[in-house]
Amino acid sequence: MLVIISLDNIITYSMDIKDIYQQFRNNWLVSNLDQETTTLCRRNNIEIHKPDILLPNTPWGDWHWHLANRLTNKNLDIFLAIFLDYKNKENELKKYLEDYDLSILPINLLQPNGVNKFLPRLNLKQVSDPYGVQQEQSVITKIENGRKYYLTTHKKNYATFLPILGSGAGRVYCPMGCAGCYRGEQTRFGKPLSLIRIDSTKEQIWLPDPVTQTKWLVEEWNEHYPAVYDILFSGGEPLMLDNKIWLGILQELKNSKYIKSFRICTGALFLGLPFRFDNEFIQMLKDFRMETGIQIKISAHVSHPEHITPEAIMFARKLLDAGIEILPQCPLEPGINFWQDDLEKNVEILSRLDNLLATTIGIRTYKWLLDMQGRISLLSAIEVWRQVHDRHQGNSDICRPTSFAIFLPQSEGNLNLSYHSLWAIQMQVDRENKIVKYKIPHPARVWVEYVEPLVEGVNDDLGILERLKI
Ligand code: SF4
């Protein structure tokens, strides 16, 4: 019988790590998957393999095991043995990893295409704070003992608070490992969260422990923000905090006078740690909802049809059964679900993802997000949105995302787009600086500017905008 506890042991045994994980997984699935999930997978052509060897107890259902056995910078040999494309860039990769926090969870290693989301992109220059969550004018702080503490991001007139939690000892940490993470400076490159002043200079800011942060935020909230009724906890990965800390956060939230809805923004469900939603945690959420009448929603990051695994389906169904809504959000990302030169492929992959969410779990994507690293043209993205959803052809309304948003650093916040946006956008091609600027009317009755790199044949000609309108 094989008993393999850690990557080090696997190296000792000289075994193929993916085969071992597959056996662990197959064994766990046959013993633990419930009948409903098995049936849903069969109906939707999601394969569940029988194990080749019988292992009585595998650690596959233990999220701590998944964390301990992810590929990190320490396992470069295993990484290079699996991802052969990096072999001839070994030196470049090593240099990149000096600053970069590599993280690929076991379940993702078994996804031939879905894993691309977690492979380091050596030429990616991180966009700093693309959503403006660190901008001074959108941040609420508290001074305590001479230190300025971060409490939450709150965009002007929004009914929501977006607190970033320090999910790794005061650090904005996430083991999901998305290479294009919108908080990549902090999660992948380990930089501290700083405040960005209006003159673009940075100021050091401290993250309180999450329970104290919630307590202080609720005090501010009760005093000054009666119009806010929703709170969206973000990170890093908020679910890296253990259940005891979450219990403390929930206790503090009960003191809020105005809260009606509480959301957690997480990659855990679809990006490799569905097991994090253990019974104790789900019961805590359920009890909180029952006692307070506050709605709970999971904003779940998902990018590729392969991320809709039997495990994710089963744990998502458990959340739904507990009365917790799931709001999947899908970033459009190059090389994962979007290819600038193959719009048909994008349509196929994104349609499959939306369909699977609807027909396996029974939920719909609540948001497409334009890549926050600016590597997809707004024009191509709107064209794909039109093909997948605006035409109402080939796709049922049961899987239609509720919105397609670009996140903007401006304090006006998100902007929802549609095919009709093409008729309102003003486009300016700046060849000298190799950028394209769009002016887009925002419902806040202002024009907002969106800037992206100029790409020949994609956005370098005003005629492209005109042709897309037709
Ligand atoms: S799940 Fe979210 S926070 Fe975590 S790495 Fe991915 S984008 Fe970043």
C-alpha cells in the first residue's frame, strides 16, 4: 500500500506525482461523492474515474493536506518535470521566482488546461492596484497608538464595504496562486499593502488582525455609514483564516446596525480548495444567517470549465443547501479563457463554463471581469460578450451572466458593459505611446477613461470599432 504524506516523500519514492494524486483523488471520489453529485456529473459529461489501486484512506478531502502538498518555489524540480515548456527558460524562471510566490494546488495539476491559470507568466508586468482599492480617497482608516490601520475600501456612494483581510499573519496572502492575480503585488510578490495618496506617493499602512479590523470597522459603520448594508470580505484568500477567527468576525458583525448582506470573495471553491468549506464552517454560516437574518453569499472566482470539478460541485451544493448563495465571477484572462487571435475559441470555452455552472450546480455567473492586467482589448472582449450572451442565440438565459464589468481605479467604481457600449465609446489611438484610450460614459454622469496597450490589428485602427458595431 502507498502511504505518501508529502512532496518530499514522493521524491524519495521517485513516483509520478500526478499519477499519485490521481489515485488519491479517484479513491476519495468513489468513497465520498454523494449520489446527487455523481448523477449531475454523469448528465454533464464530467468524468469520474475508478481507482486502479484501492487505498483505504487518502488525504484528498483534507484541505490542509492540499495546502501542504502544493507546488511552491521549493519544488522547482517537480515543476520543471511537469511543465516542459519552462525547461529552456530555467534560468529566467529561477530569477523570476526569487520574488514570486509560486503556488499550484494538487487538484489543479490534474487539469490539462485549467492549470494554465497558475503558471508563472515571466513577461507579465503587474498593474499596481488596478481596482483602486488602495487609493486614499476610497479607504477608511483608523489611527491607534500612532499607527494608521487599514479598515476597508469604500467607493463613493457604494452600498458596500470591501475590506481586505490580512490572511497570512498581517500579509495579504493567497495560496490559490493565480498568475494574473489582481492583488498580485501583495499575493504573488509579497509586497505590503500600502495607501496610495492622491499625488500617487505611497504611505505605509497596517493591517489589524481580522477580528479587530471587523470590530473597528463596525464601530465606524454604526457611526458614519447608515447607507451601507453589504460587506464583501476580500484578501488574499479570506478562507485561509481558520474557523475560530471567522467565528470572531461573525460575532463582531452582529453589532452592525445596518448590515443586511455579507459576502466572502474566495478562490477556494473552484480554484483548488473546495474542502475548505468543511461542515463546521458551513454550519457557522448557517447559524449566523438563521440568528441574524443577514444574507450570506460566496463570490467565487472561476475561469475555466475544468474548474467545475466533482468536488467543487458537491461542496457548492452543500452551500446552497445551507441557504448560502454562490456568485461565480469569471475574469477574462489571456491563455486561459481568452485568445486575442481566436475569438471563436473564447466563445466556446466561456459558453461551456457558463453552461456547466447552470446545469451542474444550478447557478449563473454573476460577473465577467475584463483582465485587470490590461492584456485583453476592450473591443475583443465586448465582441465575445456579444457572441456568447447579447445575441440570445445558442445559449439559454439560465446561464447568462448578469453583468460584464470593467473595474476602474476611479472612485466611481465598476462599469458594466454591453454590445451597446460600442456605440457610446470614444476611442483614441496613441501610436507614439503605444496605448489606446477609451472614454466611456459612466452612469455616475461622468466620462471615465480606460487605457490599454496598443496591439496591431486588434485596437490600432478606429475602423475596427466601426466594424464591430455592425
Ligand atoms: S484567488 Fe483571488 S486573491 Fe487568490 S491568487 Fe487568485 S485572484 Fe489572487
